[in-house]
Amino acid sequence: MNEIKDIYQSLDRNKVVKIQAPATVANMVCGFDVLGFAVNEPYDEMQIRFSDTAGITIINDDEYNLPTEPEKNVAGAALLAMMEEMEENFGFEMTIRKNIKPGSGVGSSAASAAGAVVAANRLLNDRFDNETLVRFAMNGEKLASGVKHADNIAPCIYGGVTLIRSIFPLDIIALNAPTLYVTIVHPQIEVRTADARSILKQKVLLKDAIKQWGNIAGLVAGLLKSDYELIGRSLEDVLIEPVRSILIPGFDLIKQKSKEAGALGGGISGSGPSIFMLSRDEATAKNVEKEMHIIYEQLGLDHHTYVTTVNHSGVRFV
Amino acid sequence: MNEIKDIYQSLDRNKVVKIQAPATVANMVCGFDVLGFAVNEPYDEMQIRFSDTAGITIINDDEYNLPTEPEKNVAGAALLAMMEEMEENFGFEMTIRKNIKPGSGVGSSAASAAGAVVAANRLLNDRFDNETLVRFAMNGEKLASGVKHADNIAPCIYGGVTLIRSIFPLDIIALNAPTLYVTIVHPQIEVRTADARSILKQKVLLKDAIKQWGNIAGLVAGLLKSDYELIGRSLEDVLIEPVRSILIPGFDLIKQKSKEAGALGGGISGSGPSIFMLSRDEATAKNVEKEMHIIYEQLGLDHHTYVTTVNHSGVRFV
């Protein structure tokens, strides 16, 4: 008992932390692998407490039958990475209710991984800083997709729009953004991240790459200057979208009709299949949603939509 | 005489406009073909007035023996492009004293072309806006290098740091920047822009392009947030510099020693051979200059240096 008492020194053994971990949109059109933003809906709900049993106990409170072995679960893998950097041998019990459908392309795995470490860190009186938490949570992404990437994890933890300038060493920059409404449509098809990655060419034309970095520079400037027109003009992807969008039925039409309905622009969320569109106001975002419905109803494709806003707080404590 | 009277209606026929057209640094390391900034020194001096003779008369007031036929002179070519868009058949007399050595890589041709159209526009009571002036001046760049590019022209006219998000259609974004000191060294060797361009590969690795657009996004954010550390970390070019720097003796050593002396970072100015380094304060910029001197003296290479600041006004009226 002495040992247990020691490791919980200054910590509240009976504390329960409840959080909401938001969905995120990676890439943001021209920012492949380096930009992402969090949205206010949907979000996963998680609850974590210390457990008398060492190690991680995972309880799923949803329909997805995700693995409960920590090393096979993205939230577990993230938390394991955190525990490796601690001297104490804590036990954690984590209950997860996923509202973000796995495979939808809006950072479902990132929400679990980020939520787990942010929640556990609160139990530990915020021992680690955000950048370190991102590093831990990236282990969940590695489990989910084989690659340690942070373009969902970082916005999920920091909130708002984040730039991951570099992964090794990790360099995350929070970017201020004006009010932005987000319409997301998730067509019920499967696009495996690994497939979406494997169809990309390893080499690209320098002249296309120049267009891309002109656009990302314009997008960052547009966000920081709250210049909606510039944001709209910069939401152009000449490299990735033309290749990946062929995996998403109705993509071109949705983009065209969304812009006609007043959207600033948008594209594939992460590696798809979800599509996101940014708008200046809620009415436009809802008109965009209507267009998305019409197109997918015509195609006879089951789909979910969300009209939400950019989330500026990241994982939220409830 | 009636005709002459008509075309000068509301204009002061005897006005003389004197300007200083600043040197500029294109590319800014990670912003190949899309970023550039103006500096306060060196600058070209130009003077323009209406002439009774139709067309353009060019008088060179320097040692460079540049062509005086308008269609062979970059300032003339820019002014000719402007005249094509005017109904009136004006005559202009332009005196040019170049202080920016042609071929030095700090926008010598851009200064002549931009200076000419800005000065002529003032004679015409500012008939054209800055973006249109950039479009005219790009014809001078086409004459000089075969390519219509704006990464020297735009900062020369707008001042400060400019992003050219797109050339067709032209989309120029002025970026606020904090105080930045600039050290420039011009080794007296010739690097032809055409050569510097031809050694670049047409295809690049996607993973390198991703690094590059992470860096340009970081640089733009660093400038707009006045975050010097971020500016420094983002001044990295994994694509162009490794290829082009082999044309510039001592490049790697100058970069290394400049950073050791406290520079935020820097690289090739335009297509070279000049090298620029950014610093937070004047003392550091002067220490960087000393390091540059030492290195080129050891290499026995003639060189000029400038310690200056980012110019926020562009072409200046005297």
C-alpha cells in the first residue's frame, strides 16, 4: 500500500475526468500533411479515472466493437506512449463513446488518441505540455494508419487551425482564424487511408508544387488577416485532390454546387471520403448542406452531414 | 498642336518625377517564385518627364552601357507595355542611374522596370493601380530573363514582403513584417538566371515539397505574428538551394557562420550569386557582414556587402 500511496502523492485518486474530443479536418485543401482544423461537431466522449489495476482498462460505450487491448486501440496506444515516459506505474480506466464514425475522414482515430492523453494528463495535474501530448497521441495515429502524422492530432489538442511545420522535430504553430462555418458530408463509402496514400505519386512537377506553396502561403495569410476572399482563392489543390477525388463519388459536383451556393471553398477532409466546405455564415453553410443532400440523394448514396464551426478550444473538459 | 494639347489635358506637361527604385530579394529561401521583399539599399535613381518626341527616349547616367532602344531596355519594355494600354501617344524621356549592379541577383532589372512604370504613372496622375503596374513591369523581366515573374517586381512596387500567390491571374498579397535587418553579400561572379533555372529538376519528391510548403506556411505565419524564432526555423529550402548553391563559392560556410553570428537565417537572393541573411538587430547584421568579408577574403573573391533593412514603401518619390 505504501507504493500506491507514493505514486498518487499530490494527485486525487478518485478524480474522474470527462472530455469531448472534437472531429478534425486534415490537409485543408492546399496544406497536405501540414494543416488541420478542429470542428465543434461531431465529437467523441471519454471518461478516465485511476484504476487499482496497473495498466490500461478500456470500456467501449458504443456500437463499433473497437479492440479493448490497449496496444490495439488507438486511445490505448497513445496512453501507453505517455505511460512509458512516467516513472510511476499508474492504472487507468477509460470509457470511450465514439460519435465520430471510424473511417469517415474527420479524425476519428485522432479524437480517441488525443482525448485519451489530454484526459489522463488532467488526472496527472497537467504534467505534460500540449506539444508533448501531441507526440504521445501520434502513436495512436501510427497504429491506425501506419504513419505518425499530427495534422488531426494537433488541431484536436490545440483547437483552431494548426500548422505542423515539421514532424521531426515536432513544430506546431497555432494559427488565428476568423469565424468560419463548416459543412461536412460523409458519404457512406469506405476509403482506406492506406489506399488514399498509395495512389499518390512520389514525384510531382516543380511547377505544380510552386502553385501549391503559393496557395498555402495565401491561405495562412488569409486566416491571419481574416481575409475571406483570400482564404477562398487559396483553397485550391493542384496535386492531391485531382488524384484522390476520383475515389469519392460526386466530388466535383459537390464542390461546384457548394461554391455556387456561396461557400468560400473546400475539398477532401483528410484522405476522405468526407468532404468539407467553409462558409462565412451559417445560412450559406446550410445552403451548402442542402446541395450536398440533393447530389447524394440523386446518386442514391447514404450520407451524414454536419453544419458546424471551427472549434477554437480543442479537447474540452465537461 | 491641338492634338498635343488634348493628350496633356489635366496633366502637367513640365512635371519631372524623380524616384528611387529599391533592390529586392526574391524567393526568400522557402518561397521559390512566390515570395520577395524590398530593401532600403541599394536602389536605382530614375527621372522621367514628358518629351515632345513621341515614344521613349532613354538616357543612361551610369557606367553599364545598357541599351537605349526602348524594346531592348527593361525599363523601356515595361514602359512600352504601359503605353500600349493608353490611347494617347505620349512621349517620355527617362534618365536612369543604376546603382544596383545588373546580374547581382537583387532585382536590378526589376528596379528599372518597376521604377519606370511607377514614375511614368505619377506623371499621369496615378492612372493605374499597383497591380496593373506590376503587370506592365513584368514585361521588363520577360526581356531580362525570358520569364514573366513578379517576385522582384511586386515587392519593388508594393514594398515590404509580398506573396505572389498566382501570376495568371495576378494575385499579390502584401504581408506585414516586423523590423528585419538584412545583410547582403554580392560575390563578383556571374550566375546567369537562365543557368540557375536550367539546373533545377522539373520533378521533385512529394515529401520534399511537403517540407517546403510547411516552411513557407511557417514563414508567412512568423512574419504576420512577428515571431522571429519561427521566421528563423522556417528559413529552410530543401529543394532549390541544395542545387543552386553549388554555383556560389563559399555558400554553405557563409550560411553557417552567419547563423553562428546570430542571423535568423537566409539563403540565395533570387537566383544568385548574392546571398542574404536576416537579423533581428543592426549589431547582428553587422557581425554577419564581418563573417561574409572574412570568408570571401579567404577565398580571394571580390565582393560587395550591404547592411540594410526591409523597405516598406517600395519605389520612393524624391
